[in-house]
Amino acid sequence: MNPQGNAATEVARKIAGATEPKSADPSTIRGAYASDTYALADSNGRPVRNIVHVSENAELSEKELAVWFSYDELFDYTRADERQMYG
């Protein structure tokens, strides 16, 4: 399964926000719903607690999908507005 759409990875990364939740714009997913910091994570000897993950690119997303999901958990769909927008 491939990420699809015009600049899908770049758009998803903008919506997710900066990797460090503290630095993320409040209008992003991380900015609105997460508040961890690199400093706090380091002082507690753990990774940053993050609410969302976005792959760096389409090739890496293929590898990451295989780590987290089985093939049966992935599916393709057509949004209702796609038929109107793209025919």
C-alpha cells in the first residue's frame, strides 16, 4: 500500500507538527494534544511521548507500515469528494 495524494507525506507532516511536541504549533496534532519535551524525556531515560507518527518519505512509510500493521489491517478507499473533484 502506498501513501497517495498530492504531496501526501509533506502535507501529513505539516498537519502533525514539529517532532518535539513542545515546539509544535498549537494548530497541529502534536501542538494541540501532546506536551512532552526532549529534555524531560532525556531526564527520565525514555523516548519522547508522541501522539502521532508520520514517515519521512513514501519509501520509509512502506517499511514502517510493515512493522506496525499486518496486510489485512490496511485497505484502500475512495473519499466521497474525490469523485466530484477528480471525476
